[in-house]
Amino acid sequence: MCGGADVLAVDLPGFGGAAGSGRAGQTVGELSQALAGRLRGAGGGPYRVAAHSMGGKVALLLAARCPELVSELLLIAPSPPTPEPMEPQGRARLRAAHGDREALRAQYRHITHRPLPEQDFAQLIADGLRACHDAWTAWTDVGSREDISGELGGLDLPIAVLYSEDDPAISPGTIRREVLGRLPGAQATATRGSGHLLPLELPEVVKAFLTPH
């Protein structure tokens, strides 16, 4: 989340430094409310809000419910505002990967298109291992299935979307149909050579995308 030259990195409840605050059944609305609280607590704003994957869905709802906090949305391979298409087997694998180092390694290798630097991959696994079980399961079983598209009709701010044509987790078809198709006026940038983890796979592309023009 960027305000001027300052950057505020926010962990959603149940993940990263906020792992202890996750809870069973938490919804996208509760995640967006927690994010709003952090932004209000930081003062200033409105913010240019950048979000990746599940964070993209949370950021969309934040902008819809708290427009005074958001000046621009920068969404990277975002989860769609409608239920995320996921095969039952894939959903079960994701759910079962929590707390299992080898399952996490397999999961992250499955959704990436290029090898990650060893240090980045190790940090990715460490972050996955410390995630709250209840929050991990809540996203798989609740948040990813929610439909928040009915709240997005009043969005009136610049929105940019960066995605990969080679993403095996959230397909380019899903991005075009369920994200861009529901956000008239959003500016889309498609790239190739990356899977779902664009910030780690193509960091220079993401940096350019986030840089104000």
C-alpha cells in the first residue's frame, strides 16, 4: 500500500506477522475491515493499494466499502470477485498443504512457471508454514467461494490489473471474464513467462507496474 513515497506492507489476519489473529470462517468482508483498520491507524491516505492473489479480492471490497481510503487499485493476478473456479481436487490439495513442508513445496512449484531464487522459495515455504490453520482453511472454503461482485458497481477510481497468460492458478480466461469483465474501465497488462507468483517470478515487471506514471 503506497502513500506518496512511503510504503506500508500489511499482513492479512492469519498470515505473515498477523498469523495469530486469524480465525475460523473469516470472510472477505472481515479481511477488508481489518485492512481498513490498519490503513486508518496509519493515518493519511487515501492510498494506492497494491494487492496480489487473494489480497486482490480483499482490496476490491475495501475500495467498495471504504472509498475514502483508496485512490487507486493495482491488482496483481487477483482472485476474482466471483467464486474462484477451482477443481475439487485442487481445493483439497490446497487445504491439505497447510503445515506440510513437502506439500507446500509441491503446491508452489505447481503454480509457478519459472524457478524461484532459493532464498525467495525458502521464505515462501516459511511464510506458508506459519500461516494460521483456521485462516488458511477459511480462504479455501469460504473466502475464495464468496461473490462480492454485487458491491463493485459504484467503484469510481483508477484500477490496473497485471496478470500472466501462463498462470496455472487463476487462468487468463478467468481474469478477462471475472475480473476485467466486471470492472469496466480497468487497465489490463498481460505478460508471459510467469505463473501465479508474479512478484517473485517477474519482480522487475511488477516494479514497473507499481511505479506511478
